[in-house]
Amino acid sequence: MKSIAVEPLVAEWQRSFKIDVREEFHGLTAFEIRSCSECSLQFFTPELLTGSAELYEKLDKFVWYYMPRKWEHDAALKDLVRGTRILEVGCGFGDFVSLAGRELGVRAEGLEQNTGAIQEAEKRGLPVRKATVEEAAKQSPGEYDAICSFQVMEHVPRPGRFVTACCALLRPGGKLILGLPNADSFLRYQFNLLDLPPHHMSRWPVSVFSKLSRYFPVRLRRVQLEPLADHHVEGYVDAYFSALARGPLARLGRPRMKAGIAGTVRRFGLRQWLRGQTTYVCYERI
């Protein structure tokens, strides 16, 4: 268990994003990060730190926040079957809903909480509605061939309830497809404001995914790790320098040397051999 002070985070949000998040912490001066003794999942407490809808509406003004095509989208297309019915939970502007319908001919729908994102999806004629996954599970149990959720589960305060609801939406044999930040990647050495409350509420090491079958009616089909993306090369190099450059090694942290290593990674095509920031997971409903 580790305690994290709130005030430096409030200041950094203001400096980095010009967003005042003080009210998101509900008067707390500190919060905790804990680790599950059985599966190594890391999670933040208390639950009231979960980011508000207003926070996400402010973040979606940044062009980088909702990437239109993610690596895990392409991974998911390989596991989806043409003509089936899928639901994406936390679909943002509906980019994957559109992609899956266009490239695979699936009947794709989306759930979203961000009103601004829903309005944008509706302008594009996409079937996206405002509902939680728990609400959808009560309305449409067992009706979907696949449930997809990309970069969402780390935001929810109770991921167990989230997975339970996803399973309830699936028919037997249906697929639960997840994409999450890989807590075993370079992210573990990087100070990332968005990997903390009020944005992220949990961190997912790869070892967790083989254990979910103990608690939910799913069978693990495959886990795939993202190769290092080009736009993450500098962050990757900086993260490992931050972890290694102590004492006599501190000189390795010089900007010129970092830039040289980043250039070498790109020039010799080394990114494909380095671990990127996302884990893709596919389960089958049993």
C-alpha cells in the first residue's frame, strides 16, 4: 500500500492540461494504491476518485485523447466474425463501431458516458447510446456475439462488476475483447498523470488475465502485447533512463544521448521487438 498526495497532482493537471481537477478529489489530501495478493492487480482507493463525466468532456477536446484507429482495433478485427452482433463499451466517438461495420460487416453498436462524444457519434449516423454496461446487461442479456472495450476498464471503480455485466451481455461462445494499458511495460517507470486518479482507477499486469477465469464464466483465448508505437519511442527511452540513470549512470540521461537512442530504435526497426503500452485480451464466454 502506498499513499499519494493530491496537491501536486492538482497542480500538474493545471500545468499540463489547464484543467482544474480539485473537485474531483472531493476534499481528500491523499489516496492509496493497493495490490491484490492473488492476482497482482493494482487499484486506487477510495472509489469516489473516479473521474466525472465533466472531466472526460474536457479531455476529449484534445485531439490525441480519442485516437481514431488503435493497435488493439486491428487485433480485434482478427477475432470478430463477419455478420455478427457486437457492442463496444466506452466507444468514444464511435470510431471502432464504424470500423468494424465497414470492414467486417458486423452489426456494431456502442455505449458511452461522455455526452459530447455521443453527440459526435450521432452526427456520423452511428448507433451509440448513453448507458452503463450494467444497465445494458439488464436490457439485453445474452444478445451479443462479442463485447469489446478498449482503454476503458482501467477507468472504472469496480472492474469485477464491469466484467460480470459484459459476460451477461454475451451469448455462450461469444467473445469478450479487452484492450488495456500494460502495467508491465515502460509505463511502470514513467510518471504519467493520466495513469492516476481521477483518470485511471487500476493498473493491469499481464499476469492478471490468466486468472480471471477463476472468477468469471470466461475462457482465455489469447493475449497479445503491442509492439512499441512510433509515437511512444521517446517516452519509452525516457522511462527506462529514469529507472536506470542513478549514481554513476546519471550521465546517461543527457538529452543528446536519449535522442540518439530513440533515433537508433527507429532507424533499425527495433520497435517491433520492444514492448508497447497496450495488452490485448480475448476471452470466450462459457
